[in-house]
Amino acid sequence: MRALIVIDVQNDFCPGGALAVPGGDEIVQDINALMADFNAVILTQDWHPAGHSSFASSHEDKNPYDMIEMPYGPQVLWPDHCIQGSMGAKFHMELHQDRADLIIRKGYNPKIDSYSAFFENDHETPTGLEGYLRTRGISELTMVGLALDFCVNYSAVDAAKLGFDVTVRQDLCRAIDLNGSLAAAQDGMREAGVALT
Ligand code: VGL
Ligand code: ZN
């Protein structure tokens, strides 16, 4: 069984949004068209409470894109984005969200960011997605969405480590590319055994 996992195609990651990924809206129609080829369609939704610890605004004397040390490791600080219930947290208007079997939200823990669809950034608190996929007999995953070098990357690497067969369709992703993060992410995904196409 094969699932399409659509990562964070939300207004805040599209042009005009709070953490806009260049060209983030260009991939929506082709993602919609791909949905019919899979046994299951799963959407992830970045879903932060106001004042989340990954926001630069929650820390004194910090600016967006600064790095800080969190109890679970280094963390990039972001502009406020994807606040629960906001317009920015909604999916892109044209994304076929009605086709989703499951919408998995992440980043709701105020103290821990969660790039991956499988684990929070402490790499141990699960989101529950692994159990959902296994109980449905899904072993092959294709990932698309935003951003290639953060949430797609973390999700793909975690899935490969968990033993899923993972393909990332890079043509249906867009990247933030912060200080070489795209090249590093591509290397990391390849090393983890993710197929990059
Ligand atoms: C993401 C930064 C912060 C992403 C989410 O979806 O890649 N990036 N939150
Ligand atoms: Zn976020």
C-alpha cells in the first residue's frame, strides 16, 4: 500500500505568507493531480500555539533566522507562523484537502518544534503517524510539499529510519535554503536511503 504525504502546503509557507517559501504555491495543482495515484492521501499541518518557542518573538533580543540552543538541540528561530486557527495556518485554498484520509497536525507542543511528521524535534516524542501507517498496511511513501529542506527533509529521514520505502518528489517541493540547508538536506536524505527524484 502506498501513501502520498503532503507536507505543510499552508498559506504561511506560500508567497504572501509569514514564512513564505519561494514558489510554494506553484506545486499545488500537480500535487492535486497526483493524489489519485495513491491508496491513501495524508496532509500535514504546522499548527503552533501563539507564543511558540520556535518563534523569534518569544525570545528576548532574537531575530527570525537566529539559532538558539534548546534542551533538545539547536533550533532555528522563525517568524510567527501557522498559529492555530489563523488564515496562515489554513491549507492553500486550491489544495484538494477533501481528498485527505488523515490530516496530522504538528508543532502544537509549546516547548518543542516539530518539523517531522513522525517525531517532534526531540526525535523521540511521536506524532502517531507511524502507527497509523502501519495499521493500514502502508509501507511505501511519496512525499511532496514545503519546505524541502526542513519539514519534508525531517519527515523523509525519519520515515526511512523507521523502515518505510520513501521517495521525495523534488519537483513537487520548494525549499527555504537557509545557509546551505538545501544541499545539506539532500545529502542527509540520500544518506538515509531516501530516493530523491
Ligand atoms: C517549517 C519552519 C518552521 C516547514 C515549519 O514546514 O518546513 N519550517 N515550521
Ligand atoms: Zn513551524
